[in-house]
Amino acid sequence: MPQLKPFYGGLVLLPAETALALKLVTETDLLRLKAIARLHARGLPADVSWDDLLQEAFARVIGGARRKPDGVSMVVFLSGVMRSLRSEHWRRAQLESRDSYALRRLRDSEDSPDPERSMIAWQEMARIDRLFADDPVALQIVLGLAEGLSPDEIRKISGICKTDYDSARRRMRRALLREGLTSCEKK
């Protein structure tokens, strides 16, 4: 991380402290971002800490190198900046290292969803479970789809006939559209 120059009266403010002072984030947001930074820093070289990722993300936003789009929360935006910084570190480490197999394997694990997206997916799945709590056929279909089963496999395992399966899928689709839980709608 670059050496910070002192500000007002010799006092050095870290970018995160500056972001708090400018009210770019709340204290709660900062706590969330610290947890996300810890996750993003896993497996990075020893000279890169989670705090380095967090401070660099704030520095880029405060310095104007990264601009938050309208309609995106600061936590989501800064999480994306940290993910980008992590990728930069991986590229640099891969170029510097001859042991690229292990690095490639670790980098491939980056394709997993970030913590915020995982939390959103979990919340949506909980809503789906509540939505179909009174429909056992729909719940069996949801569970089968979550396991990656094909429609034929779901019907075979659950003992659902094709007609009941198709009817349940139509009911599910209407309910999901009504609740806004589909990915085909633009927000």
C-alpha cells in the first residue's frame, strides 16, 4: 500500500476514516465491508492484507478512479472494487510465480459468488420456501432443481406424474412472477 501523506496538522486519516467522515458509508456498512474484505483477501499473497484491499478500494473511490453508478449501494460497489483488486493481485502473482498450477486452481475458485450475492440468494431461497410451504409438489420440485436434477429425475424420485409436474411448474412460475423472484424481469 502506498505511503499516506499527512493531512491537517500532521494527522493521517486512512481512506476508510475519510469515507466515514464524508458520510460515504455508515459504521454498519464499514463493518460489513471489513467482513467482505476478509473473505476477498483469503489466499492472497502474505504482503496483501484484508485491510489493504479495503483501504485501496476506498482510496480509489475517494480519489475518483472508481465512480459508483446510480442505484448501486456503496457496500455492493466497494465489494466489486475489492474483487477487482483481488483479481489484479492474482494476475500479478501468476506472472511472478512459476508455480502457476496452484495459483490457477485458487483463482478458479474466484468464480464462486461473493458474500453479498450469496446472502441475497439465500434470502430469495427462504422466500421461495415460504411461498410454497403449503404446496408439497412444488417444494419437491424446488428441492430437485436445487440438487441439479432433471425434470424426469425429479418426477421419478418424487413419484409425480407428468401432468402434476407440469401443473405445479405453471403454478410456481405464476407465483414467482407475482412475487418478483424471477431473473427474467429487468429491474
